[in-house]
Amino acid sequence: MSSLFLQNGFLEFIQTPHPMTNTVGAFWRMVKDSGSSTIVMIMPTKADQREFPRYWPLTGETHLYDANTSSPIWVGNSLEGKFQDYLHEQQQMEEEMERRRRLKEEQDEIQRQRDEECERIKQRQQEAIRKEYQEAMKRWEEIKRRDQQEMEQKQQMQHKEQMQHQEQQGLEQEQRELEQEQHMQHQEQQELEQEQQIQHQEQQGLKQWQLMQHQEQRELEQWQQMQHQEQQMQHQGQQMQHQEQQGLEQWQQMQHQEQRELEQWQQMQHQEQQMQHQGQQMQHQEQQMQHQEQQMQHQGQQVHHQEQQMQHHEQQELEQEQQMHQEQQELEQEQQMQHQGQQVHHQEQQELEQEQQMQHQEKQDLEQEQQMHYQEQQELEQKQRKHSSSVSSSSSSNGGGRSRSSDATLLTTEALSGIKSSS
């Protein structure tokens, strides 16, 4: 056995054997004089009380030691426990800490999974926007390539037409030269015929010249149509660029919406905490239901007034749609008002549920009252039966055995009534 005490910053101890019955007072005086704060006792598990007697008082008692001396010592025992209980408590505390740590890890894992899910959603959205942009660029390049092919085909067609026209002119010139040679050989004989043929040729030339002008006009119209188609293709390319810009704006809007969804998720968590706090306050709210019903009527009027104000505000927002910045602000205000309306609707639903619970409780109270009334009727009927049995017993002519039997019946009916009333 050792008694520990602290002196001059160093931990010192006094080692002594187990006190005997006649040395217990000296042991406690040594503890008091040395100022020891802790006593460590080492003994076998199955110790003999005669070899190792108890030297401290029982729990909740105070004992006087060393009473034969001039200064006795009072020793009290306010609390006593076993080392196994202490170890069991320490183990339970460690298990509780381990359980909390695991719960915290599970919560962190759930939060990490949610963050990963949000990141995957963002990546999928970005990948979809990038694919749409690439497809739009491919379509625009395909349109440009087709335009170039059409221009090349048109140039080739114009070149072929020019070559055919030149060949036709060369053939006509050859035919004219042959005709001139024939006419030169027969100038004398066929002057009149030549004059007629010359006139006829002039008419044909005029007709051909008219046809050539008509063809030139058609070619000019086709060229104008080609220019118009080119302008349309350029306009389509500008539209494609505008659509790309719109796609980028939509992607920015999607990012803004994702931020809003995260904020809403945080608000939902805050609301869940508030709901837990409200669940703790439900018992206190049951006592204030009547006052809340009056407040709810007043709130319903306020909600109706707010709805009218919202309708008026929506009309004002429709008038202010011409300015883009104001439209965005009004949309945010509308979303806030809708959120407030949802909260009011949620509160109304909660109040309706509370009213239904109150009605259910009232029904239960009515049923309990009916049961109590039914039990009272049964007790009255039993009392009437007792009274009738007592009257019949008094009116009977046999005094010995019959009176005893009536007393027995009275006892049985009283016992039955007591059982029923207790049930």
C-alpha cells in the first residue's frame, strides 16, 4: 500500500503495509499529516477479511478513528465504486466517441458524394454544350463547302456556255463564207435572190440578236439570284454565330441556376433544422392553439392582401418588360415571392394538420366520455341489481340458509362491481 502526495513539484509516495485493526487510526493520522490525496491499495482478488480488514467507513457514513488519543480523526465516505465499473464507463465513453466519429465520417462521405454528383452534373452539362457547339460548327462548315461547290459548278456552266456560243458563231461564219462563195459564183444570175437572201439573213440576224439579248437578261437574272442566295447564306452564317452566342449565354444561365440550386439546398437544410426545433416546440404550441387560430385568420387576410399586391406587381412587371436589366430583377423578385408563398402554403398545411390533430383528440375525448358514461350506466345497473337482490333476500321466509346465500350473492356482486370499476 502506498500514499501519494506532491511536494516541491515532485511526486513522492509513502509505502506501507495494509493497516491492522489496532493501527487504522495511526494510518489515517499519517495520511492527514503527510497531506496525501490518493491511496493505492494492491491486494489479491480473493482476499481474507481477517488478513486484510476494512479500514474505511461504509458509503454515506462517517467514522471516528484513533478515539483514544487527544485529537481523533473523522473519516467519511461519500461515494464508493469499483475499478471494473470505472473501466466499463471508460469503455462506453470510448465506444460513444467511436460511434460519433463514424457518424461524422458517414456525414462527410454523404457530403462528398453530393459534391461529386454536382460536379458530374456540371461536367455532363459542359460536355453537352461543347458537343452542340462542335455540331453547329460542322454544319456551318458543311454549308460553306456546299456554297463553294455550287459557285464552282456555276462558273463551269458559264464557261461551257461561252465555248458553245463561240463554236456556234464559228460554224455560222463558215456557213456564211460558203454561201458568199456560192453567191459570188452566181452573182450575175442570182442578184435578186441574193438581195432577198441578204434581207432574210438580216431578219435572222435581228432575231438572233434579240435572242442573245434575251439570254443575256436571263443570265443577269440568274446572277442576281446567285448573289441573293449568297447574301442569304451569309445571313444564315450570322444567325449561326448569334445562336452560338445564345448557347454560351444559356450555359452561363445554367451555371447561375446551379448556384441558386445549391443555395436552395442550403436553405432546405436550414429549414430542416428549423423543423426539428419546431418539433421540440410542438408541446408548447398545443397550449396556444386557440390564440394561433386567431392569428392564422389574420395571416390569411394578410396573405390574401399579399396575393392582390403580387397581382398588381405582376401587372407592373409586364409593363416594364422593355428593359432587360429590370426584367431580370423582377424575375428574381417573383421567385422570392413564390418562395414566400410556398412557405405560407406550407405553414397553412401545418396548421391544417394541427387542426386535424386537435379534431382527432377531441373525437378521442368524446369517445372516452362516452365510455365513462357507459361505465357509469353499468355501475347504476349493478347497484339496482344489488338493491333488488337485497330486497328479495329480506322478503324471503327462510332465515338461515337463504340469508347466507343472499349474503354470498351480495358479496359476489360487490366483487364483480369492484373488478369492473377497476377495469
